[in-house]
Amino acid sequence: MRAALERGEVTLGFLGGSITEAKPGHNWPDKVVSWLVETYPQVRFTIENAAIGATGSNLAVFRAERDILSKDCDIIFVEYAVNDYYAPHERRKRTREGLIRRLIEGSDSDLVLTYSYLQAMYADMEAGNVPDSIAELEQIGEHYHIGSIWMGLYAFEEVRKGRMAWEEWLPDGLHPTHRGSLSYAQSVIAYLVKELNTDLGRTPRIPLLPEPINSEHWGNISFVPFREVRTEGPWTIQRSANLVWIDQLLVTTAIGSKLRFSFQGKGLALGFDFGKLSADFRCRMDGGEATVIQLDRADWSPAEGIYHVEIVAEDLTTGMHEVEIEVIHGNGPGCQGTRFRLAFIGIIA
């Protein structure tokens, strides 16, 4: 990033969840950018904030190329300590390391891991311990020589010292107010001030990727193009009207409509424009028994407009697989419609 500042043009990238996304207009990236613009008035800053609320690293691995790597960022901040917190531990180890390997392989960007806070971390932090979700990311950061910022600890200490009341930070235990976001940003600014006097991010830069910590990482992903999908029933390919992160959707609302496709790999993930009006589906793999996939609709879910990834299969025998998907209503909790709006078919190699 230092070279980009000297050049006079800097592109900042952000990946993460609702604590980082641009939509609220007051999250910590906005305040970091304000400081940068004030501190370096001669520099033109381009902001590529690709964070999406209610998403984790399991979706980010499939979005990395389109939403971050293609933007030629000079520095990328990655924030998934919170949104990965409740994910199965083995899966999040695979998705996080896969994401980091994709970012390193695909760019010359400096990388920085940032850790925010949710209430489930309180007991560990009060006892002076590191929550598992953060400890795992720290292991990845050390292995790949990536800097990190524990924003949540900085804010936690501000509360302990009486500089900030808890309700000024996190009235709902997760999403910071303006004041809480400022606290997060101050920790990032302090990091930047220190590191810009040395070599920001990976120091020293590693010429080749080291052997992975987890050999089952998701660093090798691909997609099945919609043109290779065989359809039965009324299907269309449409532009997304809800999410700027999705270019095209494969769409139906007809119960009983089917998709068939083949892939070579060990795992399958489906991306959706998702909400309470979304359909459930049956999935048949390699001619076996069909499994009903009931999507988890939270009480706060809107009718549609959530970018959701569903992990259909992992740890398959590596090789060619045949998949059939049938749209159903589901008749399950919160299922109010039959909209099947498929954003991508992702393959884990």
C-alpha cells in the first residue's frame, strides 16, 4: 500500500459481514477511509467494499475473483471472525484458508485480517483468552505472514477503561453504533500508521505459497456455467434485481421443475438470491436417493435479497458426479413461496 500512496492512487478492498459492509454508511471502513482522505489529500482513493451482511468465508471463496481480485486492490481487509463463529469448525478452517490462498495467488495486494466482536466471545475475552474463531484465523495469519487487527479487543478495552459505554458500542451485542465503529476504525488507523513505516501486510512477502495447514482447503473452486445445465420445466436466465453481487440468476417458480448437471470435484455449493419466498429442493447425487434440502429461514429474513450459499455436498470421492435438483415448496418452517433463484453452481475441487 505504501507504494500505491506514493503513486497517488490507492484501491482498498473489504470482505466481511454486516459489521464491515458499506450499506449502513457508518461502519468502520467508512471512518478509516475518511482518515486516509484527510491524511493523504493528494491521493485518489477507490473503495471496493465487497462485504455482505449475514455471509461468511464459505461464500467469500466463491466471490473473491469477481468482487475483489478483479478490482486490483492495493490492500484487502478480511473480516470473518464473527460471521464464521457458528460454522462447523472443520468447514470454516477449509473455507478461510481457501479464501486466503485465493487472495494471495490472485493478487499482489497486502492482506490484513480484522476481528470484530459478538456477545458469544465475552466469556473468553473477560478471562483473557482468545476465542476459537479468532485463534484459528491467527494461525492462518502466522502461516501466511499476514497482519491482523483485533478491533473487538480494542473496543472491549475502551469499555473497561470507561472511555466508551457498552451501549455506545454494541446496543444489540453485535452491530456497532457510530461510536463503536469509530473505535474499530481507531484500531485500524493505529495499525496503518505503524505499518506504513515498514512493509504493510505480509512481511516479508512470500514468493511461493507454503504448504497448506489444511489439505482440504477450498482454494481450488470452479463453476458450472448455466449454459451447461439441462432444464426441465419453465426456467429463465435473468438479471438480478436485488443484489449487485449477482450478474445472472437461473430462475423458476414452478414446483417440480428440475435441473441436471455434471461436475468433477469433491464438493458442491449452490448460491441463491434467498429469503422467505424461496423454495426448498430435492437433490439426487449420482443416481442415489434424493435428499430434501430445507433452507434455514431466520425470523429476520426478508422475502428475498439475501445472498446465501448452501453447501450441498463435501468430502465426495474426487471424480465425475451427476446431480439432479427438483424444486419443491418444502412445507417447512418459514417457507412461504416457491422462488428458486440460483446465482451460481460452485464446485470444490
